[in-house]
Amino acid sequence: MSTFNPHHNAVPIFAAFEQWKQNCLLDGQTLFAVGPRWTSDLLGELHVRFIDSPDETSAVFLEKLKGQLAEASPEAIQLMAELLWVVMLFQSNVTPIKKRENIKQVWSWSGSDFPLSNTLMKDETLGGLGSAGQGFNRYRAEELAWLIRMVKAFHQLPRAQQEEYLSEPWHCAEWLDAQPWGGGRQMRHILLHLLFPGTFERIASPNDKATIISAFKTLALPEVKTWPVIKLDRELLEIRQAEEAAAGSEVDFYTSPWVDRWRLAKAGTEQPSAGKPLLVEEPRNLIFYGPPGTGKTHSLKARLSKYEDSSSTLTDTEWLLSNLVDVVWWQVIFMALYALGGKAKVSQLMDHRYFVAKAKSRSSNNNLRATCWEALQSHTVLDSATVQRDTAARRAPYVFDKDEEGKWFLAGDWKESCAEWIEHAELIKKGPKSSNQQLVKRYEFVTFHQSYSYEDFIEGIRPELSADGQGVIYSVKPGVFKRLCERARLNPQHRYAIFIDEINRGNVAKILGELITLIEVDKRAHYDTEGRLLDGMELTLPYSGEYFGVPRNLDIYGSMNTADRSIALLDAALRRRFQFRELMPDSLVISGAQGDGYIPDGEGGVLNLRALLDTLNRRIAYLLHRDQTIGHAFLSRVNDMEGLRSVLCREVIPLLQEVFYNDWQRIRLIFGDVKAPLEMQIVREFSDLASDIFGELEDDLPESQRYEVCSPGEISPEAIRKIYELLA
């Protein structure tokens, strides 16, 4: 039975979990206090504050969690502490002392003392059942999010269906796996074991499950990894039952001799990069929006490092793919031929790992042999005696030739003309652990504009010079997003991202095309490590006719300016496929000269930049709209009076002219100039008589108002100070 655990005392742990199942999961009560806690309302509050408001900073988990729960109700905070208890219950690689410390720390944020005596917090209960690995700790926030979603969805079921799922192991697993958030997380495996230890193994890692099956059933590991997780569970149950029948005793797959059978097999297989688990989180479609200067592009750039790796962390396969991303076929074949000693048959070239890797990234190419021959013949030396291809159809560099035995070899000035690819082949040969480390970027950064098109982003027909250089031919070329999707498809262990600055400046619906369907979370394509589709959706692209899906391990980020109210103009279908995070002016970001928001005014006093920005924005929001306010970025780089004068005259005032449509009277209100003395005004108003301009006229013409903006040197400290300190 799976309840057998030779390493840990499982009895008190399963008893505690049974208490949670009855009191909390079914009845919505509390573990540690009195009254309801595991309710839909409190779970919904945590969903908003924790799942919908992720903290992307580099702070440690509890620091980020404290910030996310800063405005939460005491009951919701206590519920989070109890959720943490459930998430850590299985783990034996975290000590009971550390578990108690974390749970009590979260509980303390509610303002209440933790109950003094509780059997659920004793060492024997918190000892754990097995290691969940370091990745579980690293992605603890995602595991908590999974549990919140699970309990929230479970509470929406009728009571009879709840009881059915808690009594029928396979029905429960099928229900979990059918949820859009159900797959990928280790909590899925942990929860099923805690609920049904006689059916589901004490294994938190789907990779370990696949490796065990591969070893005991003598199956190829890559193939087993493509199976649905419920199939893994059924096969493991069958294996354990057979092993127990043969051994005449209970079996634990982490105990000898059984552990030796599969861990030896596992040691001989290539593992994913250290700290880089298989895809375990939902894709993120997120747009940052707000007024100009609020740090939207900065927020995009701050996330770039999440999608970068040192080459030393890559496996050999990942290293090879990363070095062949932008390499065309003839260059791949050149490097393969060079690696084979400069002479080989076509079949040998096609079996070389460079060619195989490149072929995987071009899944629609069904005639690889023809591709290989085309590349070789197109770059054959012009004086070849064995290749009959018209010399006009060949193109530089001319580096291949064929002997009488049908073997291709490097010819001509290949050392000089292909020095770059010789160096590239040597770099690949050194491997990812070489001393010459590289930064591998798993993202693309683009900016949309009025002429940006579907052909730039997905694919389109592009012109290129013909082989003879005398004409133009047209071929289908992949766009930046399609190329990135191909990389993500072949490397599901890592997350990729596309960053789109000024996403609203292009015709978004036209640029995305069929992506309007494919980017939706529940339509995302899930690929195995061989690039084969496991689930999700693919569509046929109009130009190439290829099947195309957006991988689940690819995130989409965008930024947009709301000064023109363009968020309201986005297609409704597109808007519902993205999450939106508003970035508004934040005066606390302004550091000034000393970090406190003040700068010297040049006359022995100081000016408060934070108060200046807040006052300007309150007035703009009153007269116009909060979307037209001024971002903190305008003043973030100001550290002296000269800089402030320059920003006001050359950036802020032109912006106000635009948003107020040259309504200078309102701009004067913004600067507090209406009742200020002339020498303290930034925008000055003058009245002009018609007679002063035209001379004496028979008809009376009205006075005309004229406005002048001070030059930077004329703006005094008092002219600025009076904006946020009202005149007496």
C-alpha cells in the first residue's frame, strides 16, 4: 500500500490531514481558531490580493506575501497561514521548527496571537512524508495559488459531488486534471496522495513518476513524459501491486532495492537545467497601462532578467538549440560537415546532431533530404566537376564540392569565407560549461507602431535576391513572434516571453490575427520535450500553411499609454484575454538630490519635488482626467534647480499644451499663476488692445489675450514653490 512509509511516521500526518479535509475542505471551518475561515468569500479575497496581484520583485517569499496581504482582513490572513500549513504538510525537506515559524509569522499579521496549544503544530505532525525538492520551495507562491484555486472550485460543487470526489480516487484525479489550472503543479500529486494514499504514490515529482515507469516497464523516458499524469498514476499503481505480489511485502519506490532500479536509469539520462523545472505555471498575458512617464516600459525591462540564463546552466541539448536559433540551413550543414572532419555523405550529415536539432525547429519541413541537397548544391564551388547544377543558380559563399564516391567535402576558400561559422562550431563543441560564458536570452522586445503588421509579427511574404543576384524572389518568412514560439516549443522546461512596448500604437487585432484565439490561456499549446503537441490548440497559418500554436511556456507582456484613452479602443475580445495592471504617478519614487524628494533652490532653500508633482496631478485630474496626469519619470532625474527649469519648459508645459488643447487659462490654473504676482508666474497673461496693434479703427474690436511662457532662466524658486504652497 502507498501508506507504507519506512522513512517517516505517517500516522499523525494522515490523521491531521483528515481533520483538515472534514473541517476545512468540506465544512469551511478553521484549523487553528474558532469559526469559519475556509469560505468562498475569504478564498476570493485571497485570490484578488495574492493570485491577481503577484509581487514580481526579488524579495523573499514571506516579505512579498506580507506586502500582498497588507490590506487583507484578519480572517483572510489567518486563512493564508492555514493554507501554508497544508502546502508544507507533505514536505520532509523543511524542518518542523521552520514550518511553525513560517505559519506563526503569517498568522501574526492578522493582529491576533497564535493559539498556544495545537496538536496540528507538533513535530510528529509537521515531520513530513517525503521531499518535494528545492523547486517546491522556490515556487511556493504558485503552489499556494494552486491550492486556493482548488478549494475555491471545490466549494462551488454540490455537496453530493464533493463527497463523491473525496471517496472516488480516479474521479477526483480526473476532475482536478480537467481544470484549467489543474496540471503542472506538485500540489496536484501531493494532494492526491494525502487524500488517497492507497491509490496514489508518495511521489511529488512527475519526473520521478515517469522515470520509475520507464525503468520498470522498459520504456523510453521521453515517450513516458508525454503521457497524461493520470496515466502515470495508473501505471505506478499497477507496478506497485505487481512488485508487492512478487516481494510478498509492501513496496516503497524510495527504498532499496526498488529505488536503485530507477535512479540508476535516471542517472544515465540528460536532466533539465539545475533549478529549471518543467513547465508548471500558467502563461501570463499582462499589459501595463497608465499616463505617460509612470514606468511602464521600465516595468517591462525589469522583467527581462527572468528570461535570461547563463550558458553554464543549460543542458547540451538546450545549448545546441540556443546556438542554432538564427542559423540558416547551409550554415548548419557547413558546421556539421566541419565537425565530421570536412568530408561526409548526405546521410551522415542528416544524422548529425546539428542537422537533427535544426530539423526539430522546422517541424513543417517534410523533405529534409531535399533541403540538405539544396543547401549543398546552392553553395557548391563554381568549377565543380561532379555537381551539374547551373552556376547561375549557385550563390556565395562557394564552399562545398562532391567527389566521385558521392561524398561532400569543404572546398574553395571555406576557411576565410566561413571563419564565423568555424568559430561558431568550435563554440558549440566546447559546450555550455565552457569558460567563455554567454548570456542566453529567452525573450524578444518589440515596439508596435502604425505600420507594424501581421507579416512582421507572425509571418509574411518577403522579397530576397535570387541566386544569380539579378532578380528578386518571394518567400514566406517567419516573424519575430513565430520564431520565438518555435524556440519555446522545443524547450518546454523554460519560460519565454515577448515584450511589446506601445502595444496600442499598432492595429492590434490586425497584427495578432489568429493569435486572438491562440493566446487565450486555455487554448495554449502544450508540447513535450521533442516539440510534439500534447494538448491545446493549433491553427493553420494562411501564408505557410503550417500548423501553429502558442506554447504554454511563453508569456506576453505589453505596455500602453492611456493619455489618449486608447485602452477603451482595444477590441473587447482582446481585452478579456489580457490582465491589466495600472501604473499611476507615484511621487515617492522621486529621490531629488538627497533621496528625500527635495532639491536645493539655488538661493539657500529647498523645493519639494514630490509635493510639486502631487499638486500638479490633483489639478490636472480635477480639470481633465486622471489618465492625463504627469508621470513621476519626468521629475525622477531632476536633482537641481537648473534641471527642474528645463523639465518644466521643455517637457511638462508642451505636454500640458497638448492635453489642454492650448487652453492657456487652464494651464495657468495648473501652475497657480492666476492670482500670483507677475514675477512669480510661469505662464503670463497679457491683454492687447486692437488700437495698439492696428491703430485707430472705425469698428471697435475686443481685447485679445496673449500668453507667454517664461524662459527657463526666468523661473524663480518662488514661482515653483507657490504651485504647492498656496499664496496667502
